Amino acid sequence: MKKKYLEMILDSIKPHPNPKSSLEQYTTEGKLASELLLYAQKDILNNVVFDLGCGTGRLSIGTKLLGAKKVFGFDIDSESILCGIKNLKILYNNPILDKLDINKDDLVNNIHFITKDIKDINFNYIESLMKEYNLENYKRVVIQNPPFGSQKRNADRIFLKKSLEIGDVIYTIHNSKTRDFVIKYIEDNGGQITHIFKGIFRIPMIYHFHKKKNKFIDIDIYRIVKVK
């Protein structure tokens, strides 16, 4: 799929209707999301994807569009999950999918949004999902855009911990200012960084404490493989 089509589809997905600052809920724009997913496309193709902190489903939907076998999106916020489920239904009316001759039933039926605290996700739980859906022989790919920790210190740490526990390959977005911590944490917890891609994350003025119309944050996108 061409980047422009992927970006257009992802930007058509509705954002959270009532974002919560305590959860640092920001929409990943189509441009950044498509760049991340195209970086990850070879790992995504015909494998199982776990989207930790999936929000309204933008990255989950994108991975299935790029050929994931099955996608599981997890979020602690039930309102996000409900919006994600609605976004799946809206895809049936997306004209770009018609143009690209995408199998909409396959797309919608193989994305599962689940309300679950990331803290409660572990290796055994993922094993049970893999067995339930006969996916034991597929690679496990984690895609995530965790909180940067601006509202709750070290909020991204639990996402790193869980992704390294359950994933064979991980793609994760972090504020560039935390690079030294992120690299050390990954290496200390059985991960090997193979690539670091740089990008820009736009934060619009959506919360009462925002002072600027837009704030732009330098980010790092890590590709990690589990080595122990």
C-alpha cells in the first residue's frame, strides 16, 4: 500500500471524543503513524500484532492494512475501546478501501479491541490468546505509542516492560529526551535495539493547561528484538 493511501485512511479514523490528560491521550497523526508502520511492514506481514495502549485503533487498523495475520489492541480506557470498535464499522464506508479492493471483512474481523490494563498483560495471557486463535507459530510483534510521562513520571516504563515480556519484535515511540534511559532499560531487560528512527510528534491544544496551539516534540522510534 502506498504511503499516501495509508495516511489518508488513518487520518479518517475518528479520534477520542473525550481525551483524558491523566492518560496522556493524544492522536498519532496519519503521517507519523504511516511512517512507523511502513518501517515495521516486514515484521508486521503475516504475523500477530499487539498494540499496547491502542487508543481508538489507529495503529491497530494500520497494521492490519499492511498485512498482519491478526491484531489485538489493548487499552485501559473503555471509551477508547468503544471508539475503536466504532471506527472498525466505519471502515465499511471508506471509499479508499473500495479503490484499493481491500477485503473489509478480513480487515474488521481480525482486529480485536480489548479493555485491559497494560499491567495485567503478561506472557501467559498472551500465550492463551495465541492458543485460542491457533496462532502459536506466528511471530509476535508489539507496536506501541506509550505515554511520554509528562503527567505521570515513568509512565512509559510499564509499556517497555510488558512489550519486552510478550514481544519477539517491538516498535515503540519515545520522547528523544529520554533516549539514554530508554536504551539502558531495553538493554538491561533482554532487548537489543536494531534501529532508531527519528520523527516529530505534534501535540495540539486539547487540554486546559496547553499554552500553544501546537507543540512539536522530537521522538525516537525504536525497533527492538528480544534476545534473552
